[in-house]
Amino acid sequence: MRKSTPVFLAIIVFLGPALFAGLSRQIVTYDLKARLVPEEKKIEGREVLTWLNDSDMPVSELQFHLYLNAFKNNRTTFMKESGGSHRGFKLDKENWGFITVKNIRIQDGADLTPSMTFIQPDDGNSDDQTVMKVGLPTPVKPREKITVAIEFTSKMPKVFARSGFVGDFFMVGQWFPKIGVFQDGAWNCHQYHSTTEFFADFGVFKVDITAPERFVVGATGKRIAEKKNADGTKTYTHYQEDVHDFAWTACPDFIEFKEKYTLDDPRLETEMILLVHRAHVKQKDRYAQALRNGLEFYSKSYGAYPYETITLVDPAPGAMAAGGMEYPTLFTADTITWLPKGVRLPEMVTIHEFGHGYWYGMVGSNEFEEAWLDEGINTYSEIKAMTKYYGEDRSMLDIGGIKVGSVAYNRLAVIGSGRFDPIVKNSWQYISEGSYALNVYSKAGLMLLTLERWLGEDVMSRIMKAYFEKWKFRHPTTKDFVQVAEEVSGTDLSWFFNQVLTSPDKLDYAISNLKAVEIGEEDGIFDGQTNEPKKEAKAGDKPKPAPKMYRNEVTVARYGEWVFPQDILIVFENGEKVRQTWDGKDRWTRFVYTKNTKVVSAEVDPEHKMVLDANYANNSRVLELKRPAVVKAALGFMKWFQGLLSLISL
Amino acid sequence: MNIFKCFGKGTKEATLRPKMVFFLWLFNVLFAALTYFLFAAAFGGALGTSAIVRDLVRKTDMNAVIEFLTSGGVVLGELATAVIILSILYVFMSIFLYGGILHSLVHKNDQERFAPIFFAGGGKFYGRFFRLTLYSLVLWIPAGVIFVIFDNLLKAIHRDPSHEQLTVIFTIGKVLFALFLIFLIKMIMDYARIKIAGQDSREVFQALLGSVKFVFGKLGRTLALYYLLGLVGWAAFLIYKVLNATFVQSSMGTILLGFFLAQVFIASRGWLKIAYQAAQGKAIDLI
């Protein structure tokens, strides 16, 4: 196990310049060795990390994430915030998780173990040990590297939040001491919170995973070696450049499927590896098709998938808490046995998690501080992909006549929520987990869809491509996204982003009133002379055609705080249609038409560009109540209740 | 086969009593009608003047449903409260209806008018059937205990959540077992009510115990009769669903046609309720 370390370091030294000519600025180089001890649910690990000080200042300490310590006891920040429950899954107190750093030393140099300290940069919770710092005897100078060797043991928790085990299934994520990001003259190394995900620097990972032979193993990157050991174990070596994390999985019940995926435009060739638990093997084709769809959609929309492998992990039954999570070149999906085809959970999760490979994996967004840059952009991408492949009105659900599309699904989350937080905020500072989720996922996704419908699909497509191209393998911020959007569209979009990204308010325009008042003949005093309506014609007289005139009023109101220019479509009884525009700034405006026809209906934003609008119902108004629809809905409800009554009495 | 004789007798008796079927349908409609007005007010208030409802007559638009669910929060709360209260009241009402049905079935004089007999029966047996409902706790509690034992037994057999198929099968099994227990107790109570009405007995608890003894003494046959009648209910439901799917309810005429069809189905449930009582009444003598 140890023999390969010097060889690898030699590769780094001699081929260093070539490595740094990779896709990313390779700040870190990890050489990891992991031995799975399944009976004890732990991993014995050794890490050799080379870190490049890419800043202009000397660095005198190193900071590491020890994410697994979030599951160490009930007083960690993660546990205090979550109450031991994550996305509906509960902690098993019989199986805590933690990481123990046995020692850390500079390669062939000073022992740093005595200087190891746990720090709590976010909340000062002294019980939290998810961030560790070590002092260095001499600072690392700008553009210099330091190599440290760490021995550690990772005890996996019973999975309830991404990483852990259930039975013989292991999802090993965030399992090794991972160095923080030295950025703007300081370490960006946040604690693990119940609502935060991850952030790290790009680099090279070479990992030897040793597990009993009966286990099927999958991992980030390409498998470059595999050998049997005398003790009944096997060692798998994986290697990957231009990634910022490494995860792996092991389970004896995985069935491995491999498929070569190629695309001509853009040119790409990659190997799809599906590790499907035998309980879900009948759903393998659903996973495979969804992954093909994801590869095609993201490659064509944003840029060719650049890695040689993509691994889909299907968590074992009972381990759904490990599902729906992204890691570089590997992600976990989710399903359950006998899931009907119309419930598109496996498809949605597969496309979504694969998509993170773009907005978290390649575009290295900081999920602690600006999670929307990953989750929101990816939700937008997922909505578009799901709509394309599974239908606009049924992309999420199509069962028993009930159809739900991705846009409707995300709108439900946004419009039914309280408004306490904006989209851009530190992930751990939202009022609740629900507020975090709806803001960084659904609201941000719909915000981009609104922008797309505002600017046009072509312009938005160019924005997304340009953003991906410019910021892949780097760490962008919200400002960078806005800058790209403005550059590509050639438009000042500050009015848009300033509202939707930083304010918790809402967008809600409405037709607040619609009136058609008949204007009678002149009756009263006009210019000092009394006019009266003409008397009715006597029988036999020729009737004079007197077309009725109407004063038609359309009142448009702004109920939300966000100000967006609006289109209004007004339809008259004679079929005439009038389009109006309004800058939307005042609280209300009125359009008046004096015509010989009545207004029939009016609709603000008739093309539904503003998918962020909090209430579609009040966007339109008809002069007369649509009785059949109301009757149908009410009778439908009554019929349902009649059936219920007949059941409870029989 | 006495079961089929009972089945034939039950269905014949129910078919010969269209007025009783009408009464049962009428009570159902009267209770449910209130929800029509509440729902129409809520829906009309939230969406009635919006153009979004224009397409609702042709197809279900999830956006409209979402708007209604999110914008009609308070009204929906009131609607849910009304549904719960009406359901509870209907349970009390159904105790009255059982009295009416059984009194009519056991009444020998065909010359008398139907309505007075039905309502007299409802009033006459209300107290006894109400007590029977309370006494039925002696069945519901052991049934609950049996279900918990069954549940724990399944958990003991299947501790490993990784066998997901088994989890799903066991869950379906638990639901079916719970339904079996519920229907078993309802059947026992049917027999108890029939005994009370048939013998004009005031010994309610004895009637319940007698029914337990009768049902468990002839479990196979009583269950066979119960589920045979149940099949008729399912058949009626399927026919209703098939007919309902043959036309699109997009105009006021077709909407009302759909409503009429639903009322025929609800009436068939009333017919089935009478058939159950008549068939099981016959079963006491024949099986």
C-alpha cells in the first residue's frame, strides 16, 4: 500500500508542469489510501497532500474540513441545527460517525500533531470539531507548495445525511481531512452545518481503496489498477485530475453495468458506470436512459462532459438518505422497488445530480456562501432537461390522470412559502431548512427561467454557455454570474438581479379590476343647453341604428415589491385584441378604452414569462364568472365526498 | 348453496325497495350538498374571475390547482373542518338509517306506507344501535391488539430494511389485514343489528356476543357471503368508472351528465347496503 506513494510523488515532481497544464489550476494533490473494515464500519486512511499556496501572501497555518465529525455527538453544530434529522431521515444514536486524525506531519519533516486545534469560525460552538487547523513551523511562501502526511480513521455513521452505511452498503463521502480554500488572504473553511454542502480547491486525486473481495466498489475517476491481496481483499486504484473531491462506495449487492456513451456534437466519449443494487435492478434502464439524457442535454447546452467516466450509485434499500448527492464524476440516485414509471423520481434525481457535475463539480461554486450558484442554476437546468425529455406538463408526475410538470412543482414550493430570506445568503443563516431549500433551489431556478423568458432562449443559452466556459474549474461568485449575463446580453440587468437575488420580497402583478360601463345618450346640461335622450321610435318608423358605446377600464396592480415591466393583453367582445406595456413601477395603473364593444378579458404577462409570479390566478380576469369550470370543480369535490360518506357508513 | 340463496334473497329484497334506495341516496346527497356550496364559494372566490379557469373544464391544469391550494388557505381550512364535521354527523345518521332499513325489512304489513315505517324504525332502534356502536369497542380493542401483534410478528420476520420488496409486500399485507379486521367487525355488527331488529330485542350486548359466536361458528360462509356482496360493489364501481370515461365533461350538459352518473353509482351503494342487511338476515336462518 505504501509503495506507490513515492512513485506518485515522483510523478508529481517530474510531470508537475504537465499536470498544471490540465483543465484546472491544480491547487491540491491528494494521494489517499483507504482500507474498509466493514465489521467496524470504519475506514483506516492515510493521506499525502500537496498544497500550493496560490496567493500573494505567506500562509502560516493550514485548515482542514473534518466533515464526519458533524455526526460525532448531539452537540455539534450540524446536530444542534438539525435536531438529528436531515431531510426527513433520523440519526441512529447507536451509530455515530466521526473522523480521528492520528497524526499529521510535514512530509519528511516536522510533526504538526501537537498544534492540531479545532476551530469554529461560523458560530463559536466549542463542541463542533468539523474544522481543524494546524500551525506550520515556517510559513508557506507564495507559489510554494507544502506536502503533509496524515493518518486517520473514519468511523461511518448509519447514513442519515449523505455519508454512511446501511448493512453492507457504504457511501463514503466527505471521509478524509480535506483542506480548505485559501482565498482573498484568508482560509475559507466553514463548519459543517445542517444546510450547507461543500467547497474545495481543484486538483489531482489518486486513491487506493482496499475492501474485502465480495464488495463491488465504485469511486470518483478512472480505475487505473486493481489487484487481489493475500488477505482476501482487493485494492482498486482510482485516479482523477481536475476535481475537488473524492467519494467512493462499496456494497456486495451492487450489480455493475457499463456503457460507452458517445456524442458527435460536441464531441465526447465517456463510460457510464451504473452500480445498481440488486433490489432495484429492474429500474436500471430508467437510470441509464436518464443519464444518457443528462449527458446529452448538459453537453449540448453548456459544454462537453470532459471526464472519462461517470458513475451512478443506486443506494441500497433503507439507505435513501445517501441518495440524491453529487460528487465529482460520481453521484447517488434514488428509487424504491416497484416505483411506477409515471413517478419520475429516478429520472429527476439522476438528471439533477448529474447536472451538479457541471455547476458544483466543474464550476466550483461555494455552496457554503452562495449555494444558488450550484443548486439554483442546476434546478434551472434540470427543469429544462426534464421538460425536454419527459414533457412540459408531466415531467415530474404522470400517473392516474394526474400530471405535474417541473415548473409547476417548483412554483408550488415558492408561492406557498413565507418570505423571510433572499436567494443569496450564507447557507447556514436561513430561517429554516425549508427556507434555504426553496430559495437556493426552486426560487433561484425559477428566477433564471424568468430571465430566460425575458431575454429570450437564445440569449440565455449564450449566457449559460459563456458562464460555464469562463468559470469552469474556477470559483465564481454571484457577481461573476451577473457580469457574464450583462456582457452576453448587452443589457444592464442590475434592476433584475438586485431585486431577485438580495430581497426576500415577491413578484405579483394582477388585473385588479375590469369594467365595461355603457355610455348612454346625452342627458343633462351641455354648454348651457339641456339635452335629453331621444324618445323611442314609434311603431312603423324606421329604427335608427345607435351603436352602444362603452367605457372599458382595465386596472393593473402591483401587489409585490419587485418591479418588473409588464405586457398586458386586453380582449374585446368583437374579437379585437390590444397589447399594452407598463413599466410596472407604480402600485397600479389603468387603461381606459371608449369603444362600441365591451372588454371581455385582460391578462398581465400573457405569455407567462414571469414564472416567479406568486399568483398566476390574479394575472387574468374575465368580465363574467366562468360558471361551468366552477360547477365542474365543485361537483367533482361533492362526488368525492359522497363516495367517502357511502364508505364510512357501509 | 345457501350462500347464493342468501345472496339472491338480499339482492332481490334490495331491488324491490326503490323507495328505500332513494332515501339512502337522498340522505347522502343532502349531507354532501353543503360541501358543494362551500367548495364553489371557495373556488369561485379564489379563481372564478380568473381566465386561468377557462381551460379547467377541458383538462386539469396543475397551475390552477396550485393557485387554489395556496391562495385559498383559510377557506380550505373551513372546508376541511366542514368535511370532518359532516362525516361525523353522517356516522350518527347512518345509525338511524340502519334502524330504518332493518325495520322496513322485517316489517310484515305491505299495505302501510313506506316512509313512516322507515322513520319509525330509525327512531325505534337508534338508542340500541348507538349502544351497540359503543359496545363494539370490545371488538375493536382486541382487533387493535391482534393487529399490533401481527405487525410486530412481521417486523420480527423482516428486520433488514435492505430487502425492499419484502417491505413493500409486508406493508400491503398489513393494510389488507387491517381491512380484513375492519370488515369482520362491521359484519359482526351487521348480524348484531339484524338480531336486535328481528327479535325486537333490547339485550344489545347479548346480541353482539351472539353475533360473534355466530360469525366465528360459520366464519367461512359468513365471510363468503360478505365478500360476494362486496364484489357486486366493486363491479358497480368499475362500471361507473368505465362509463364516466366514455365522455369528456367540458360543457354544462356533460358536466351534469357526469354528476347524474355519479348519483346512480351512489344510489347503487344504497342498494348494496340494503342487500347486505337482507342477505345477512337470511343467512342467520340458512347457513
